[in-house]
Amino acid sequence: MTDSVTAEFETCLNEIADQVTVVLDRLIAPADGPEAQLMRAMRYAALATGKRLRPFYVLHLGKMFEAPETALMRTAAALECVHTYSLIHDDLPCMDDDDLRRGQPTVHKQFDEATAVLAGDALLTLAFEILAHRDTHSDGHIRCKLVEKLARASGAQGMVGGQMIDMLAGDIRQDLNSITRMQRLKTGALISYAGEAACILGGAGDAERQAIQGFTHDLGLAYQISDDLLDIEGDTETLGKETQKDEDAGKANFVSVLGVDGAKQRVRLLAAQAKDHLAIFRNRAYLLLQSVDFILDRRK
Amino acid sequence: MTDSVTAEFETCLNEIADQVTVVLDRLIAPADGPEAQLMRAMRYAALATGKRLRPFYVLHLGKMFEAPETALMRTAAALECVHTYSLIHDDLPCMDDDDLRRGQPTVHKQFDEATAVLAGDALLTLAFEILAHRDTHSDGHIRCKLVEKLARASGAQGMVGGQMIDMLAGDIRQDLNSITRMQRLKTGALISYAGEAACILGGAGDAERQAIQGFTHDLGLAYQISDDLLDIEGDTETLGKETQKDEDAGKANFVSVLGVDGAKQRVRLLAAQAKDHLAIFRNRAYLLLQSVDFILDRRK
């Protein structure tokens, strides 16, 4: 994989990151009252530099179906609110107890634990407010579908369920199947939501929907395995977060179960599968294909 | 106020509490997988005996407009999910650090802090899933309105904002105005939502909507002041939660600012005002009027 192969994708990813940050800046208004600290904490977390991969997938999967741009952008912002809330709560002392996130102190370090809990709560709530608002789409049924699917992806049967399993992972024996299921819930569900939302907004047909489900499924796993590899091989400065967390916590992950070489092989296999799913979209999918190469080659 | 005046209301409140518990029992299904602890914690908190006042108001305000019963009941259940999540998070050691709630150990005492954070997150998320689901109402626009208004009432501009102010209250000077604003956000916003939801589902006209807004506004404040009085005058066993929390935390509340007699007078005034707002509904509002007497006379 050479740098030039994914250069166009990276430019596009950076552009989208900027756009999403502008939208979030508008949606999370600062406040004057005594509650101002809450909005400061929400903005601190949500406007921090992130890759904004989930927004990229909402926007670029949606663009294949010529879905309306405002709807895609607001949905992307809502999804990023949920992702950001999950990072704030996962970083709490009673969870993963992390000091560093996106290259800056975590919210409970910068503010305090109560503010971190509340900022997470408020960002989660805001996500549903954004989706349900008529500015997102003129059709109420479509907005409700966006809300319902996001709730399912991020709730007890999705992301929060996955985080619960992760919290208990030190106490239960984990094999490849159980780690895969945990990660499908914890990180996969939100990545799959990006595809679902694009299909809802773009009016995708059954074959297209299935292709995108397959793509986001394999992509989510590939991304998580590459995350586990970076946890071993990356450094804190580049990643903007602490490394070797799983090993320190005595938790199994894809690398501890598959080994480094096995994990790398698995990422390549999943990446190839992910690309195969996109074949039906032909040229329309070329930036999405590049995004897979980016994940194969990611250093942060 | 004699016991017989509110007897019919109390019977009705108990019936609704039972019905809401049945609905929540169905909506929060237990799980088999390693995430089962999350669902146990959600059920532990949500199915515990509570007054279910918010559901009562959704149902009985909505019934005045002959709003569809299933829609009212699902909305009431969603609102109770949000209320329950807020209790779980507010009880956390980094917030109010409470050991007892609804007569049983708080979720972080019964399980652990991580489980409490996640159970709260999942209940909040579930509320929006319930509202957005087609079973709640056939009209997508109505469901979206329910979602959007609940998000506004419970987010940074509503309940969570109020809790942020409450967390900082030990550090800032509080007068009657600032305490009133804090409580309007922290507890008033969800009570007002009960009225908003009833109006949305019942297709209330402008005059009716305004009357209900006035009613829930005054009711919410009366309820909170009576809560502050119980914090001083009630006992832990009857209330099922710890008392004299504000005084211990050095926080001002309605009683510390108005005095016991002043606070009692204010509750009576607000209760009378609340009833006046309902005059336009004549006989249809008689159980709602009883509910106000119940709050005037509450012992838990």
C-alpha cells in the first residue's frame, strides 16, 4: 500500500472532518448560565480533532444513492455525538480509566467526573434531537427510522451491551467468537449504522442494502482488529490515547487470541471481503475502496 | 385535606403504576449472553416500586383529549425510562452519592459503578427507541415530535442542564430565582413533557395547550418544593431514599431560602394556581385536581 493510493481518500476525510466539526459547533451552542460548564465539556469533546470515520461513511455511502446532503450531514453529526458520548463514558475511572483521548486530557480529567457523565448524557440526547428535527428530512417516517435504528445500534442490544461485556471481560474466558461478538456490538454496531442510515436516506434497494451491510460488517471488524494491533504496536503520541490497555487490564483481544501475524492476516482477509461487497457499485465506490486501504495501513 | 379526597386518585395512580411496570417489563427484556448484567440492572431500576407520577400525567392529561391509549402508555413508559436513568446517574458517587433509592440499594451499590453508568445510558437510549417505533403511533411526524420534545426536555437545555447547575450549586450563591430556574430544568422539564406529549398525541388546541403548560409548570414547582420539605421533615424509611441531603451538601433549596412556613405557603399558592389552569377542562380534570391535593399532602 503506497501513500498515494489513499491520498485522495485522506483529503476527503479531512474535508469531511472539518465540515462535521462546523456542524457540531453550530448544534452544540455555548451557554451563558450556570450550566455553561456542561456545554463547554460537550464542545471540548465533540469539537476535538477526530478522524470522523463514521461521518465519512454516512456521507459517502449515502452519496452513492444521491441522498440529500443536509440529511446526510445532520445524520453524520448525530452519529458522531453518540460516538463522542461513548468515548467520554468509556474513559471514566469506573470504566477504562483513561487520561488521554484525541490527544487531549479526557473530559473527567479536564473537568470532573460529574461533568463527564452529564456531558455524555447530553450528547447522546442531542443525537436524537438532531435526527428527529424536521431540518434533517421532510419525511417523518424516515426521521423515525433514523432515530429507531440509532437507538438500537447504540443501546443495550448494541454498543452499550458491547461495553458491558467488555467491562466484565477480565472475569470471563474469551475466545475468538466471544471477542468477535463483543466487538460487533461495541464498535461494529455504530459503523453498521452509518450504512443503515445511508440506505434509509438514499432509498437503497434490497441488494444494495445487503451489500452495504456486508461491507460495514467486515469493515467494522477489520477496523477493530487494526485498533488492537495499534494498541500493541502504536505509540501514545501518534494515537493521542494510551496504548497496551487490554494487556494491562488482563483482557483478551484479537491480537492476544490470533497473534500479531494472525491478526494482520485477518485484517487483510476482512478488507478484501469488504471491498468485494462493494463490487455492485462499480466506480461509484472508489473512495470507499480507498478507505479500506487506509484502514489496512493506518498508523493512528 | 382528608384522605378520602385523594383516595380515588391514589387508586388510579397505583393502577397506572402497575400497568406501566408491566409495559416496562415487556420492553426491557432479560438477556442470556454475557451482557445479561446490563439488562438485570436496567430492570432492577425500572421495575422497582415508584409512584409513576409522570406516567399518570401523560395518561390522564392525554385521556382528556381521547388520545390513543397505546400511544399514551408507550410514551409514559419512555418518559419513565428517562426518569429512571436520571435517578441512576444522579445517585452515582461522583454526583449525589446516594445509597438508597425507591427503598432499595442504588444501582451502583447493588451492581457496580460501570454497570450503573451503562444501565442509565441504555435506559435513555431505549426511551427514544420506544417513541420512534411504529407501535407508538402510525404518524411518523407525531412520533418525531415526541422524540424531539423529549430530547429537549431531558438534554442540556433541560434536565441534564439542571443537574449540572445542581452539581455546581455548592460553589455559587443561590437565590430564589436561581433555585427556581434550576428546578424548572432539573425536574420541571420532564413533568412539562408529560403535558406536551399528551397535547401532541391528543391534538390539543392552542388554549388547551397553554392551560396544560401552565398546569405542569406550577405542578412541577409545587412538587419540587414539597420534595424539599420532605427532605427536612420526612424519614428515610417512608421515603425510600436518604433525607437532609441538601443541608449536608451545603446546598440552598426552596426550604432554606423560603423557610418551612414560607415553603408550605408557596406550595399552597402554586397548587391553587395549577388547579386554576385546569378550569377550562371542567369535569374532565377531576382526577388531575385530586393529584394536586395529593402533592399538597404527600408524605413520600
